[in-house]
Amino acid sequence: MTWFIGWAFACLLALAAIWVSERASRLSTLTAESARLHGVASQRVDQHDAHLTALSAIAVAGAESRPDLFREVAGAVIRFYPRVIGVLLVPLAEDRGVLEIGVAGDDVAGLIRDAARRSNGAPVLVQRPGDTGAYLIVKRSPNSDAPRYGLALVIDAAALLDGDSDYWGRPETARRLSLPDGTPLLADGAGLAVPQFARALSSNTQPLLLETVLTLTPADLLPPGSVAMALALITIIVFGLRAIMRQRAQMREAERRAELSGLESRLSHASRVNALGEMASGMAHELTQPLTAVLAQAQAARRLAMRGDTDKLAPVLEGVIDQTKRASAILERLRTWTRPQQRRPEPIDLRDCLQVAKTLLSDQARAADADLRLNVPALRVPVVVDRVEVEQVLFNLIRNGLDAVREVDGARLVSVTLTVDNGIAEVEVADTGPGIRADVRDRIFTPFVTTRENGTGLGLTLSQRLIERAGGDLVLMETKGGARFRVSLPLGQPRQAVAE
């Protein structure tokens, strides 16, 4: 279920990315095409000013005497510039005739006269009556306070925006061209409620407003081909990652099991130390028997010697030797039980030893309803020690803390903190248990001194001895509540092992 949710979320993100990317791309194209169209139209309207200037000069020079010359020039303008569909020269004196080139029958003479008379020198733009797609540019001629003519060009707005791009023929695009006063001249394509591009043409005399818009549908923003490819790629990646994660999880589980098996094997000695409590009384009983026999036989040998029965001493002394060897064997078994057979110092990361102890005691912590916290630095903490011995010490200290917090009703916490200070690695094991009684604090590392009812009193003694053999130190720290032990070990190189 988690993988399906992740896959669905990734698909939604991909669709959103396609939507945003496609929209941005299409709007970028619209902006580029609109800017290009704006530039072309601006250049074209600038040419209209040149046409008006040339035609005005001809009109002033001799439109009345040579109307044919004016008609020829005006006709050439119309032929070479298709957007100019008409030229009109209207005398301001109404009793004179009007010259019309390219258009006929337009009742615009009065409109042109009014525009020319109110002109302050700049051309006047007016919409062509009866044709919303064309407008007139009216200029007084001469351009002075005593004009004689009203000169007008009739411009086709659609031809003004014609170009070599088929972009504006697409159904999703739309354009609108308006006079400066907002009178619409051209509106083609889809609706233009909210233009996405709006800019006046770059002309001082004809600042027509060009507006464009792009109408996008969900099918435009989510092309089926791109969507199918993205979903297929996400599916492949997600399920590929799922397969890889499963394989890695299986590998980690196998490694964990192998590691735990190795840990249990290496720490079998620790389990024997845990059994010392049960075997202590048995060892005491076994040692009592040979020692009692040695005492009795020694007393018998002394009596024989006092009586002078030296020929009977040999069997008695043989018995003493046998019982002494028996006691020595018992002590050797105890020695073998309480320490590994061979020390093997090696460079290790002290964090790994703490992790081992935590792993082996996690079940005991849960059984005690205790919180076992491990705080270690991010970098390696290298020490050269016998791994098994150090793990045994840390195991014993943490286990003692867990046993101690069982007896409290409040917070049950055992915290293990590893720090490094001046070339020394320090491990502090603190608990929230009842603490160490004042009458045994000074003797806590003395053999057979214990605060637990069934304790052997050998665990802390052995632990201190093992740490000292590694060149370090194990001490009990002062604390207001609970107990806190500190293990100190040198970093990097081992110190001279303390003689046993």
C-alpha cells in the first residue's frame, strides 16, 4: 500500500510538472510571437508617416494643376503596400473636388475635413465609417496654420498584421488591434477577455494597441504522448526501486542475523560470567572439601611425626598432595571461566562495541519497560583493545543498569554516552535506579562486594580488571540519583597492559 501511494504521488507530481512546463512553454511561444508581430506592425505604421509626407508635398506642389501626378504616386503606394487600401485628398474649401484613389463612393469628405481642421500638427486617427476593420490617418496639408487639404490614408487593419507565420491561424490563439481611444479595429480567433500580451505599437503617430491571448485546454497542457511516457518512466523507476529495496532489506537482514550469530559466539564468555552467581556456592563447597581433607591429613601427619611413626607419613602426605591438586584444579576452572583464554588487541571503533551491547540487551530493556538510549559521536572512535573483553565490560555495565531500574516505579532510563576528550575515549553508563548504597561505594570494585541480593560481587571487579589490562580505567562517578560509571580508554594506540 505504501508503494502504491508513493507511485501515485510521483505520478501526480509528474503530471503537475508537465502541466507547468507545457503552460510555460506555450506562453513563452505566445510572448515571442506577439513581440515579433508587434515589431513588424510598428515598422509598417512608421512607413505610413513617410507616405503622408510625400503625398502632402505633391499635393501642395500642384495637385490642382497635375492631379494625374498625385494619382500616380498614390496608386504606387497602394500597389506596393497592400495594407494601404485608399488615398483621399479633400480640399478644405468645400466647393472643390475630392481626389479618391483606391476607394470610391466613401462619404468621408466631411469626416476628413473635420479631422484636418482639429489637427494640431499630428495625424488624426479615425475609424472608417461602415468598416470596423479599417481606419483613416488624416493629416493637414500643408502642415501649418493655413492648411488647404485634408490628406488621408485608408489602412486595412488585418493586412497590417499579416505575416509569414501560421501561428495566428491556430484555433487557440487570438489577436485584437484597437485605436488609442479603445475603438476595436480587429478581433480574430478565440475570446480576448483577459489578454496575456498587451502593448501599444512603437509609433508616435499611430500608437495602436496590440493584444493577444492563448486559450489552453487540459488536453493542451497534458499531451497524451508526454503523459504516457512520464507515467511509464515513473512506473519503471518506482517498481525498480522497490525491487532494489527489497533485495537490500533481505541482504541487511541476512547480515544482521550473521552479525548477531557472531556476537553471541564472541560473547559466550559474558554468559558464563552471568552464571557465576549460580556456581559460586558450588565452587565454595568444592573448595571446602579438599581444604578440609588437607587440614585433617596435615594434622594426622603431625601426630605421626610426634610419635615417631615416620614410615606412615608417606601415604598421609600423598593424600595432602592429591587434595592440594584438586583445589588447584577447582581454582583453575574458576580462572578459565572468568576470563578469555587469549587476549587479542585489535584496532576497533568503540561505537561498534556499544551497538553490540545495545543489540544484545534490547530484549531485556523491553522486558524491564526501560528506555535504553545510546548517544555516540558521528565520527569513528578508534581504540586498540581486545574486542570481546571490552564488549563484555560494556555488556555488564548496561545490564547492571537495566537490573537497577527494575526496582523503581518512576522513569526507567539507562543512558550510554560516548565522548572523546584529549585523546581519551570516555563511555558513561548512567541509570535512574536506586543508586549505590553509601556503605559499599568505596568497596564497589572489591571482589564479592555486591548491592544485589543474589549478586556474586565479581562482575565489577572483573570489568575493572579487564579495562585496566587495556590501559584504561573504570570508576564510579558521583551523581545525585541513580548510578553512573565511566570507562576511559586511550585512543589509537594501546598502553602497556597492566600486569595481572
